Amino acid sequence: MRIKRLCVILLISIAVLICLGICYKIGSPSKEVGKDVTFEMADNWKDEFYIEEISDEVFQKMQGASYKENCTIPRESLRYVHILHCDFNNESREGELVCNEAVAQDLLEIFKELYKSGYQIEKVRLVDEYGAVDEDSMADNNSSAFNYRTISYTDIISAHGMGVAVDINPLYNPYVKEVDGRTSVEPANGAPYVDRTQDIPHKIDHDDLCYKLFVQHGFQWGGDWIDSKDYQHFEKTID
Ligand SMILES: [Zn+2]
């Protein structure tokens, strides 16, 4: 009799524990499911979107890196843009860009819209944190704008050198072109994402919000180029 009672108590205890476990799982935040987490905007997020002239501190960082000795664009024509973006874990992150003053307001508005929409951008750091080595920045999937440099395989100053171009999630949206009969992919680790018929994460195409916003602001998309395809790249022609 005593054993029977013990068995019943044991069974009830197990049932209660199972119920508690299920309740805990339902009640616990859905953070564990990663990408399905709803993006929550930071408090006072609007204060984090601002444009400044290039401070001494930022200019110091840029020296010999994105701002090279032969740079033809004056410091006064550049702007520092501070933003927030939603990272791949749906967390709010601070982002920094340097760009031409002519597109600073565009970038502020575009990144604000992307943030409000929870559009995922992994990193937005100054390219100077990668020694202004574009390949390193792209390989780390860093999104950036100004960098006084030439277009690869040419002597032509890139639109990035004028601060009027932005690269978004470059690892998943590589720059693809034919050079001496072979396909060049930048960054090199973006090779798995060259075939755009695939279902690629963070893919920029004509249905993508990022594409739509940049085009609304008068930018051209490198994915529309004929001779090469620069899926990460948006640039604006200024007077
Ligand atoms: Zn670019």
C-alpha cells in the first residue's frame, strides 16, 4: 500500500515538473531562436542619428588610412554620420560612417529607415579600423562609405574616394568582374554568394528595402551595372 502511494506521489511529481518545464519554455524570451527575435528599437534612438563635421579625433584615425596623403577631397567636404543599425542578432548597434557632405543627409535618412524597419546590417565601422584595406573590411562584412582609393585593377579614383558611395553587407553582396579572363570576387570569401539565383541571406536585389531606399534618394546600384556587378555598392552622382 505504501509503495503504491509512493508511486502515485512520484508520478504526480514528475507530471508537475514536466508542466513547469513546458510553462518555463513558453514564458521564456524567444532570444534563443536568434533571427526570429523581434527587433526592439533603442530608447531615444532618434538622438543617435546625427551628422558632424570631421572631429580632430576622427581625422586622426583617418590619417594615412582612408585619408591618404594625396587625398584631393578636403576635410571640410567630408562628414561624420553616426547611426544605429539592427545587427544579425536583431540587436541595436552603433554605426559610424564618413561620407561627402553632399550625401550625408541622404545616408542619415536611409539608415534611419533601415533601422526602423529592422533591416539587418552586420557592422558599420570606419574602414580605418581595418587600416583602410577594403578587402579586409569587406571580408569582415563591414559596411562603409569614404575611403580614398582607386577602383580595383585601375588608376581611377573610386566613388568611395569622393565619399559618395556606400557598400552594404559586402560579404553577401560581392563585387564580381572579369579580369584577364577570370572572375574576380571581392571580397574573396564572398565567392559562395556570386550566384544570385540562389536564396542568399542578406541579398540585395530589386525587391530589397535597401535598394529601394537608396534609389529613392537618387543613388545608382552596382548590381545594375553591365560590365561588372557590384551588389554591395550604391553611389550618387554629385555636381
Ligand atoms: Zn563600393
